[in-house]
Amino acid sequence: MLDLCVTNCRLDTTDEKVSLGIQDGKIVSIKKSVQKLPSEPDEIIDVKGKLVLPGLIDAHVHFRDPGLTVKENFFTGSAAAAAGGFTTVLDMPNTIPPTNTPRAFHEKMKIGGKRSLVDFGLHAGVADLSDIKDIAKYKPASFKIFMDLVDDDFLLEAFIKINGVQSNSLNGTQDHTPNGSQYQLRDNHPLISLHAEDPEVVQQYTKEMKKKGSDPELYALARPPQAEIEATRKALSLAGKFKQSIHFCHVSTKKSLKLIIQAKNSGLNVTSEITPHHLFLDSNYLKKYGNLAKTNPPLRDDQNRLNMNYLPQIDIIGTDHAPHTLEEKEKDVWNAPPGIPGIETILPLLLTQLNQGKLSVGGIKRLLCETPAKIFSIPYKGFIAEGMDADLVVVDLEKEGVVNPDNFQSKAKYSPFKGFKTKGMPVMTLVRGKVVMEDGEIRDNQGKFVYSNTEVEY
Ligand code: DOR
Ligand code: ZN
């Protein structure tokens, strides 16, 4: 007996419609919609030929819980995720306390388990290197290193320690992608995610730019492309030396992407991410929106920036959803915090590109479902296939809108995309067969930690 059947789904741009049979939160059958169902399900949702994608995975969010909940918390952040079509998020460790001890990691697992509406994983921070082995037992999505905040010695030691952890002694990272996909980036040890900006370059240029006043445009020059390029080079060299898998968060320059691709071609397990703001905006937005467009790494000028043309060379889109209060953003450019909320706007922005013929359905699935699931070894996510979790987002490709931050579920009601016209919108989000968003309305749900059923005692 099926719990739910989602009928008349289009899984791509062809006319074929299928019915997805769902039981205990998993997709158990995919049948042509004209066929008679094997048994009468408890519930039927007829999506009437709308496009249905695997629930999106955001590998880069800052939900600020615990400690910074004035900006966001796991409930509001995950509501924003559901509104944006996301069913899995991987949360960053720069909370208070930071997620860089086994205890803090376990505490955040509990917070997410209690408050998150969507499924979640956690990136771990790196502080006391002797904690790494114990944190690894909880299966972090990655160990995140903010290169702009550490020196070379620490970076080297962190690579050595993380590289020394054998993940097959941690119940392994089995491949739960369909067809037993061979793609397994996590080799034998945990993944390292990097915020690649060189601290010395940042310090030097920031000092220079502070002398010039406080125009928000100066921020782009205070953390120049060279900072990212230097750090990328350094990280690639360490990855090569230790045969360590690394993932670059928010790649923002042509040159650093080129270095990453060269390293990939030479056989390194290295992957790249772009944010919606680095994809669609340039540094002129700092002039237009001031600190609301302030982010690290900063928006780039035309000569250095990436854009839609580079998307085929990039592995994933991570929103770097980084909410702050408007009050904080009103400070001068050197004191306002960097960060842009983006989890509610990326899908409409990409569907607009799809409607304009600049992106395919397959492209969206690759960047926001399949490859994030593979890079971060997220079990049963990222694909619509039998045996996978019934995480789905139903899309109305005709629905037009205008980005209006007042309507965000996120606490951060600002966006440099304000006023952008969009065509294509998520209209329903299901997490393991449960509707968590319908026509913008959020429904309660209990999200779960994606990496384990195995409770690790601490
Ligand atoms: O713009 C950013 N905001 N970059 C970061 O690295 C951190 C993030 C935040 O937490 O606000
Ligand atoms: Zn971030």
C-alpha cells in the first residue's frame, strides 16, 4: 500500500508524465501516468504536468543557530529553504559556539533535529586539531577551513590531521546514488571545504583601502582577486601533496576557476562552487546596494568575475545564505558584516534562465541536486529514482514574480536581487514524502540529520 502518489509529473522537458509512488518517505515506484496504479494510495497529489525536480541541496548555508539567532535560526532558515525548493541543507560552523568540537557538533545536531523543517548535515569547523578525529565520528559534511583566518602552519597541520582520519573506520561513506554510481570523491578521509582568501593579501589591501574612506565600492578592492588566487594555489598544492579531496566554496574569479580545472585535469579530487551573487552580480552592485551587497569574497568586476557562461565548468551552486540584521548592515562598510541571503531566490533566478533557453533542466539538477549529493556523499538524496528519499520540488515554469525580500521566510529581509523579474517558481516542496511548502505556505515537519542513523555517544 502506497502512502502517497504524486501523479502527472514531468521529470524533464519532454511531454512524458510519470507517477511517483511513495512509501515510508522513499520513492518506491516510477510509472507512466497512464498506467493503473498497483494499489490505491492513501493520498494522491496531482501536479498536472508540472516539472518535478529532486529536492534541491544547498551545500552552503549559515543558519546562525546556536548563538546568532537574532539573524536566523534553524526554523526560519529551513522555512526559507523549503520556500526556495530546498530539501537538504549543509550548515556552516561559524555559529556561537562554533561547530568545532565534538560537543558543539552534537549540540547542533540536536538543534537541527528539533527545529529544522528540512533534512540537514553540518560542516565542522577546525580549531583544536586533537578534536578532529572525534568530530569525524559524527560524520561532518566536511571540515571547513576559513583560510582568511588561519596562518600557513595551522593550515598545513589541519591538512595532515584531517588526511590522517580514515573514514572507512567511521562506517565508511557508502554510495547511495542510483546505478551504484562509481563517483566517490571522499576517498578514504573526510573532505575539506575551503574559504579561499589569503589573510596577508586581505590585510594589506584592507589597510590601504581604509585610508581612502568608506565607500562600499572600496570593499571589492580590499579583498582583491589576488587574495583568492593565492589561497587557491596554496590549497591546491596541499591537496596534491596529501592526495586530499578539497572543495572550494564560492569561487569568484576566472583565474581561480582556471587553477581548479587544471588541478582536476591533473587528477586531483577538487570541486568548485559558485554562489548566486557571484554568478549574477558584479561589483557595481556595491555602489547600488551598499553593504547589502557586501560579501566575502567580494563581488568582482567584469574583467575578473564569473558568469552564466562559466556554469558548465563549475560543479555546484551553493547559496552561501548568510543572513544578518538590517541594523548591522547599516553600519559603515568596514564594520558591517559580510553576507547575502540567497536560498529563496536562486531557483526562480535559474528557472528564469531556463525559460530564456540559457540553462537546461539537466543543468539545474546537476548543480543543485546530483553533484552536491555526490561531493558530500549525502545518502539517498539528489536523484528521483526508486529507493531514493521522496524529496521533491514541484515547479510552475509559467509563474512570474518579482523578488521581494519582504516576503522572505528568512529573518534577513534584504536582497541585492530585489526587484529582479523572474519566470518560474517552486510551488510545492516535499521532504521524504511530506509537503513542507505549498504555494509559499510553510508546513511543519521534522527534518533529520542526513548522515547517520548511528548515534554516536559523547
Ligand atoms: O560573506 C560571507 N558571509 N562570507 C563568509 O565567509 C561568512 C559569511 C557569514 O557567515 O556571514
Ligand atoms: Zn559562507
